[in-house]
Amino acid sequence: MADIVFINCFEVPVGREDTFLALWAEIDDYMCEKPGFRWRKLHRSLDSTTRLRYVNVAGWDSAEQFDAAHDEQFRRMQSQRQWLEFPALPALYTVEKETHAASSAPSVL
């Protein structure tokens, strides 16, 4: 089964982090209980001048389960007027290539 990864980048104005994080947590709590949800990481840019300051990355078992999780309750939460302040660029991805650092530990004979 292919890894399904949801990536959503958010514009969050400086000083509006608390509002964004409260909205995000509400949806995160809801989605974490959905069938097919595997994991999630919310990343924050180290540079406050970066346009897309927050990046949400989540793993799902399948695109179908991801789609099913976006039900009526999810749409109600996402349609809150406050979300208009935080434009987003969401999309589903699959892993094309994965690379890991070579082990730097010496071999023991």
C-alpha cells in the first residue's frame, strides 16, 4: 500500500498564531479520531517573514479514508469565518522517493 500524505501550507500573519493554532487544534482533534488517520506533524517556519509559516503534514492509510473523513462536521468546522484569515494550499501526495542519511557510526567487528 502506498503512503498517502496530506500536506497543507498556511499563511499565518505574525501575531495571529494563537488564533490559528486554536482553529487548527479543533480540526486536528477531530481528524485524529477518523478511520485511516495514522500520524500528523505541524511545522512552523523559523523565519517569521516566510509567507507559508505553518505546514501541516499527515499520514493516512488511503485517499478514500482521507476523503471520507472530510464529512459534514469537518466542513462546518472549516467554514468558520476565522479560517478566511489563514489561506491554505492543501493537497494529497504519495511518496515518490525517500532518502536517508548514511550511518556515521563505525562498524564493530
